[in-house]
Amino acid sequence: MAQKEKKEQNFMMKLATFIVDKRNLFFLIVAIGLVFSVFSRNWVEVENDLTFYLPEDSETKQALNVMDDQFVTYGTANIMVDNITLETAKELEDTISDVKGVQTVSFDETSDHYNNASALYTVTFAYDEDDDACLDSLEAVKEALDGCDLYVSSDLGNTQADTIATEINMIMVYVAIIVVVVLTLTSQTYGEIPVLLLTFVGAMILNQGTNFLLGKISFVSNSVTSILQLALSLDYAVILCNRFKEEHRELPVREAAIVALSKAIPEISASSLTTVGGLAAMLFMQFKIGPDMGICLIKAIVFALLSVFIFMPGLLVLFGPLIEKTEHKNFVPKIPFVGKIDYLTRWIIPPVFVVIAGFAFYFSNHCPYAYGYSALTTPRLNETQIAENKIKDTFGSTNMVALVVPSGDYDKEREVLNELSNYPQIDYTMGIVNIEAMDGYMLGDALTPRQFSELADLDYEVAQLLYTAYAVDQEDYGKLAGNIASYQVPLMDMLLYACDQVDAGIVSLDADQEATLKDAQTQVEAAKAQLCGTDYNRMLIYLTLPVSGDETYAFTDTIRELAQALYPDSSVYVAGDSTNEYDFEKSFSRDNMVVNIVSILIVLAVLLFTFQSAGMPVLLILVIQGCICINFAIPYFTQSKVFFMSYLVVSSIQMGANIDYAIVIASRYQEIKTKMPHKQAMIETLNFAFPTILTSGTILAVSGALIGKLTSEAAIAGIGQTLGSGTLISICLVLFVLPQILLIGGGVVDKTSFAVPSVIRKREESGRIFVNGRVSGEIHGRITGMVRATIDGDVDLNLIAGEIMEKGEGEDEKE
């Protein structure tokens, strides 16, 4: 065992020597990486749609895939003009219609479009929603309405991504200021601050610059990874810096850096395992935003470790003289009063905590989760959100879902819509079979040649010719042999076929007839592109129900069941904001359990390896899991909605990162509790751990709070808010609950230890001696085993576990 440890120490020393002595080479490598990353960070493809990360077998994802493949979704925008008369509103409708790229403008005199001196225009552009031409047309509309009191709501372009980027850059500035202030107060020299900052910034830029290797990352990961990387990995740099200062008291700068690095690599690597373990739990989520964030954050931790191990040692050598010259007073106070309070309440706090944690577990399971943005509010609103709220307050909100069914049978589609119209939960529906073309005929109505000739103002002979050519084109030769006069063709199909024949010069029309037909063609082609595909047709259903809620989710099942009954041998799909949320809820119920179990198991395994005791991991996880439960029980009492993704992400981070605070306290207490009375050991432990917890905890809590307060994106704000509050709760519990649990649970930890027994210390005493623990030695004869006794005489013992003290020393501990 000793030889193995010696070999490991020799390897670490050789590795540390190589890194320190080749520091200029590593500076060059890092510099090249930083320059490359400055450019490559712009290559990252960011996905702004959360539905992209739904499981592939979820109905909404399947429906979206079908709709992307089968239909064209034109760009749209809701434009509200405030403080205008009805007459002016009608004039503005014509103004908007004349803008290049505007396909249709929906506006009428009903309260749906004109209310409280405000006009609402639903503008549809002539381009696919992903086409940049939509943005050009939207800007042209804004220019045409210049001078009006305007509110625009649209999903076009990357306005959300641009807004988030601006907000996150602002947050990063605030976080940087907070980091500098905290490091100044908690450091012992001013010279170490630039070392720490350069280490952080280097790791952050390198991580950002390699995100393009992942192909595509979510807007959530792209926004918060850098901030969380700083907060989660701060301890690593601080540990190495403190080791360096400690060694530099006796050694020159180079040698101090080598020894410090050789000792810090195992310590930092072990510390990072719990963080990585907690984050790894997200890789098992069905909702793929979890693996997306998990991979991004784990990669960020890896770059933080690399930066500390290969970049920071050289910086310590470079800034060593400055660190030595800029020592200052320690601004972090000792907290002996906390240790004294913890010792006095050691029999009171643990049972109280267990009761509170039990209630918190129950209420956290009843936390009011939100699965969409409609039920969430953010402290900050961007321009689009302000417009959406203004439109909603004036005209109310709409909830539309799309029903996708196999194409080719307009009668079945008509039957579906007729049955749905009987439900009070439905406001109105739209499909090919109920969109009016002209004179009361719908696009899906089947017309005879006579009916079509009258509708299109064509000669009957021309109409018969068209129908005959259509039958030949469709290879419907049976109709040619029968009576063509009774041949019925859907109006939409015949209109488009007639236009093709006119364009081909086969059918001649006068100017007015051709103009009428061309106008009809434009509208029909737009409707067909949106509602008719090669294999599927789409119907739009507008609900009177809110987007969120169990009643809404249940009614989407009703729509699906009704349609499936008419298409028993084919797949039907329902998609919309409500079904998105419904599928989020379904995936959350599984992911919630998986994340909790996997994160606990991974962290448990790391702690078992670290402490080599079955009892200690259970005690630490009990405290941190209690923190998580309390954090998410609070919204139950405040009735504030929590975005479901916030829970999944933050619970993983809390389990992986906040448990480091508990590890610092537990490991230090285990190390010194046999060298002094338990009360004094806990006081010394908390004095030792407080600077680390204060530094890391403050930055993580403040970073979370800033994210929660300064971003308008609900998903990101939710992560920040719950992370900030969760970190504060964790700090409080590891200072005011964990110590008491360690004090009364120390015996459990020792008894469940599976470490190879080793001699802790040798004691030779005379007089009245108190022995409590596993010992080996002589007491007027040799003894080995568990001993709890007061001895009058001489002892010569090897203490393996427990304590030996003179009678009268630490009376409290003997009770």
C-alpha cells in the first residue's frame, strides 16, 4: 500500500514538474486555442425551439415532423395599432395589404379585430416562416405604419436569440464584477485575483469555442453554460491557489507550484467527480434538453479542470512575486459561534430537520409545475413580450391546435369538423372542406361541370372540356365512358387545373375571367400549401380553453380519439402549444424519477469511494436531498409556478455541486475529530470550511439570482431563480444542520467504515485515562478490540479509531 502511494506521488510530482517547466509551451497552446475559439464560437448552431428536444416517439414530435415534411407554414405576425378610429383602421388594412410580400391581412369590424380604439391585424406573408424575406416584409409593414402606436408579436427571425444574447452579456458583466468583489474579500493576496480571472476566462472561451463540435446546442445551454461553469468550477482554482500559497511559505515559486499541483490534482479531480456525477444524471432524460445541457456543462467542467491543471500553474509562477508582495488582511471572519451553536443543538436540530425534510418531500412532489410559457411570468419583459401582453389584454388569447389526418377523403374531413363543432370547447375550425371559395362553395366541395361553369363564369362547353381533360390526366377513364356532366371534382383541384390549362394556352379566357381565376389561384395555392400535403391534410382547431391545464390536455385526447375513430387504420396527429406542454408533462414524470435516482446513485458511489464508509454518503445525501426538497416545496406555499425544466436542471446541479460544501465540512471534521474534543473539532472545521463555502456559494447564488432577475426568457429565468434559492438553502443547511448530524452520527460513520484499518496515532499515558475506541496495545497486559473504559495506570496503545484522553479532558464527549 505504501509503495503504491509512493508511486502515485512520484508520478504526480513528475507530471507537475513537466507542466510547470513546460509552462511557456502550454501558454502557447492555450493562446492558439483562445484565438481559434474567438472565431469558432460564432460557428455554433443554436436551437431556439424546445419542441426540438422532445422524444422522437412523442406524438407532438411525430406530428411536427409530418407537418414540416408535408406542409408550408407561412410567416405570420399579429400587429396591433393602438389609439385609432375604425375608419383609420380600415385604411391601414389597405396600407398593409399593399406592402410587398404581404399575402393576406385579416381584419374586420368585430371585437376580435377592433376593440377599445385598437385594431388587430393578422398578417400572413407570402413566404415560408423560415425565409428571411418575411423579416424584410415585416420591416416594410412597420415602416408603412410609422408614426402609429404599434405593438408587433411574431415568431419570425431570431429576435428571441438576439434578446437572450444581449441579456446574458449584461449578466456576465454583473457576474464578473461580483466575482472580483468576492475574490477580493475572500482571498489573502491581491496578486492571486488576476491568476484566478485569467484561469476562468480561458476555460470559458475554450469551452465556447468547442461547442460547434456538438453540432447544435439549445438556447438554454448556450446562454447559461458559461455562467454556471464559472460558479461550479470556482473551487478548483481556489484549491490550487491556496495550496500554492501554503507551499510558497517554505519553497521558492517554481518548487511551490510543482508541489502544490502534485497535491491538488488528486484533490480537485475527486472534488469534480460529484459535480460531474450530478450533471451526468441529465444524460438519462427523455427530454433531450437534459443531455444537451448535461454534455455542455460536463464539457465546461472538463475545460475548467484543464485550465487549472495546465494553464494556472504557469500563471502562478508568473504572478508568484506579485502574490508574495500583495498579501493583505483576511477579510473573512472566523465563525466559532456557529460551531458552538451547532454543538449545543446537536440533539435538537437533526430530528427537527428530518421532520421538515419529510414535509418538504411531500410538498415538493405537489409543486405547481408549468409546462409552457403561458403560465409563467418573468421579472423582466422584452419588447415582444410587452406586445404579446398588450394584445392579450385587449383582444384576449387564442389557442390553436392542428389535427393531421390522411389525405384523399374530404368527406371524412367534413365529418370530423362537423362533429368537433358540437363541442363547447371549440371556438371555430378551419380546413379545406370549410374554407369558402366563392358563392357559398367550399374549397373541398365536389362540383359538376355545370356548377363550375356557373361559379367561374365559364362557358359550359369550356367547363366540360376542362373536366374531360382532367379525367384523362387522372386516368379516370370510366368517367369518359359515362356521362361527363355528372363528373364531380373538388373545387380546389379544378381551379388549379384550370389555371394550369390557361397558362399552357390550352384554354383561352377573356381578361376579366383570367384575372378572376388568377386571384383565386393565389388564395387556393396558399390554402393548399398550408392544409394539403402529399400524404396528409391538416385542419386548424381553435379552442376556447387555455393553453395550459389538465382540462385542455384531456380535450386534446378527445380530438385525437374522435379523428382516430374515423381513420382506424391510419395514424392521426394533434399538435399545438397545448400538446407540446402535454408531452412535456409526460416526459417530466419519467425524467423526474430518473434524474433523482441516477444523480443520487452516482454521487453515492463517488462518496463511498471518497469516505470509504457506507454511513457518511447517506448522511451527506440526506442533507442535500433535503435542501432540494425544501427549495421546491417553497413554490407550493407561494403558489408560484416552476418551469418543469428548472427542476430537472437545478436538482441535478444541487446534488452534484452543492454537496461539495458538505464534503469539505465532513472530510475536515473526520480528519481532526480524533485530535481534539468534538466540540473544538467542529468549531475548527467550520472556521476552515467557511471561506470556501462563502466564496463558491456566494458566486453561485448571486449568479443564479442575476439570471433569474435579468433575463426575459422564462426557461432560463426559472433555472436562475431556483438555483439561487437552492444554493442559499444548501449553504444554510451545511452550516446549521450538517454539523449536528455529523456530531451525533459519527459513530455510524465509523462503524460502517470499510477502509483498511490504519494506526491513527500512538498514545502513551499515565494516570487516570479514558479510552473509547478500537485499540491495540498494552493495559497491564496486551489488549485488542473495542474498548470503552476508564483506566488507572499506564497505557501504551495504538489507536485505530476513536479517542484517548486524560480524565477531565473533554467531559462532554464522554457522556
